[in-house]
Amino acid sequence: VCYFSYRIPFKELFFTKNDSQYTAGLVFDLEIKNADKIVDRKSLRKSVVVNSYEETKAVDSYVQGVLSIENKSKEYVIYPYLSIINSDQNIPLDSISVHNNLILKEKIGRPIVVQNNEFQCESNNSFQLVNFMNTVPYSLNNYSILIPVVDSTANELNIKIEQDGKEKVNQRVTDYFHNEYKLKECENKIVLYSDKKLLSTKYFVMKDFSYFLEEGNARLIISKDNAKPVEFEFSVLWNDKPNSLMNPEFAIQALEAIESKQKIEALLDADKNEYAKVLKKYWDEKTGNNKYAFNELENEYYKRADYSIDNFSTVSYPNGAKSDRGKIYIKYGKPDEIKREYSNSNIVIEIWKYLKLKKEFTFTDKSGLGNYTLD
């Protein structure tokens, strides 16, 4: 059995408003071919209903599902097609080659990335799949890895994770259980579901490792008894990385909301190829972060920069992060209260209040074109 899972953010769908609700949907069609001949077809239709416009643009909300394909051929190719309901988008996706004659490496199957805590599905304990192409998310959250071992005599594994030639994790794993797992959808989540024990297969569980990993490629090295170590390549992916961080040079320049011009110039004096490392060092030193790879303050800062670019950019100021409102938003976050006043001469005044900080800022737009300046 081959399982085809998908995960699509709401912001990529096309919502239409019906009364007080917003609806969207998609259709997945799969063609399964062997030697260029169609041997099977699968289709799945999925709908989404939300109650507010803000939810339709959510970056951390997804529609996801799974299709199972049974085929006795040793090799076949899956051709997926995605259609977005309410639009004319019909998107052919990359084909997927499936090889049923896959040989396990030293009886160890490819590790599976799952959420750290077990998930209740139909009263059974299940593991929720981290449905990002089997990558480990780069974040402060902790994730687990399930390692299938087809060897009833194995009672422990020695596991290392390396990045850029450096050892990041070294664990001896003895926690395992016997199960036969299948993928299924449960409450808009993809879970590894089991209702049957399979004594010949053990699933070892590796925990407490993911927050040590940097963004990028990694190597998982698994040793069992005196056998030759088995290696697997995987990625650590920042799934919701702020757009402002995609270009390290732009990200350094965006520090002007909290840093002096001289400090920013000093950071930019480094080699351009080193900007990403310079930026990470800056934020780790600023927060005293010396344990976890992910820096929460850095993430929050650039999310605010993204918001400022999206909401405060104008024709005169195409980069909203450099505007007066943008700089205040980046530094202090969303105000507790916003009051807007108008005059007959097209002058608009915005007053931002931060109640806990006991701060108030007044911005004036004298042109009526959204070009606010801090008074």
C-alpha cells in the first residue's frame, strides 16, 4: 500500500462568502500508471468552511488528507492533479515513482517524523504525522521520530544526528512498541493509526532532539548492536519562516526599528555570504540564547516586519517596515487601542495606545494617501 498525503495552507485556496461563512475546496485526482498504461485512478474532494475573512488568510491553518493506493506492480508512477474549487486553477504536480521492491537497510525502515504527543483517534492512541514531506519543523516545539525495525531481537538503538559535520544529538533509544500502522485522516489530521500488533516489527521512539537542530540538511545515523550504521538524510524546514528573513541583507537592514545606523553598518561590513550567520549570532547574543537553535524573539520581530510591509506600505513608502507606523509596530507590537480622527482638510490622525506599556503614539497623514508620520 502506498499513501499519498497532502497539506495545503488556507491562504492558497479560493474562498467565497456565503452569508456569514467563507467556503473553499479542492479536488485531487491521481492517475496510477505502469509502463505508461493507466492501471488505476483515485479522486478526493475536500471542502473547507471558516467564519471570518482573517481565517481565510491564516498562514498556520491547513486542509489536509490522505489517499491509499494498492498496487501489486513492483514499479509504478503516480501522476497527481490538483484543482482549486471556485477558481480555474488546475495544477499538474510532479509525478511520484514508487518502487515496491524497496529493501530495508539492515532491517531498519525510513524514520517517520511525528508530533511529540500521542493523538486520540477513534479511542485509539495514534501518532499525528508531521505532514511536511517528512521534514522536521524548525521551531521551539519538540517532535519525535518513529524508527521501524524488522528485528524482534533488537532492544536498543544508538542514534546520532549531524549537521555541517557537527554532532548535534547523540542518544541511546530503548523505548519501543509492537504495532502495524496505517495512515488515515482523523479530524483534519493525518495519523498513524493501529488496531493490530505485529510482533515482528518494532517502532523505536526518539524524543527530545528537534529543538537542537538548525535550519537545513541533517544526517541521521542509526546503529544496532554491532551492525554497520545506517544513515538517512532529512531536512529541518522553517515552514512559516517570515518573508523578511528570506533575504539576510534585507533582514539586517530591517533592524533599524531597534538599532542605530552605525550598528547596522557594522553588521553589513561582513562578507555577504556570511550575513545569515551574522544575523543569527546577533539574535542569539541579544537574547542570551545558547541552548536552542530556534530564536523566538527573532521570529516575532520579523513576523512584525512582514505585517508592517503588508499593511503600512504606500506608493511613497513601498517598504512599510521603514515607515513610522511600521517601526513602532515592529518595536512594540500590535497596539491595544487605535483611534482615528478626520478633518475637513483631508488630514487623518491615528492614535496608538499601549496600555500596559503606558505609551501613546500619534501619527498624522496630511495628504490623505496613507503617508503617516510620527508627531
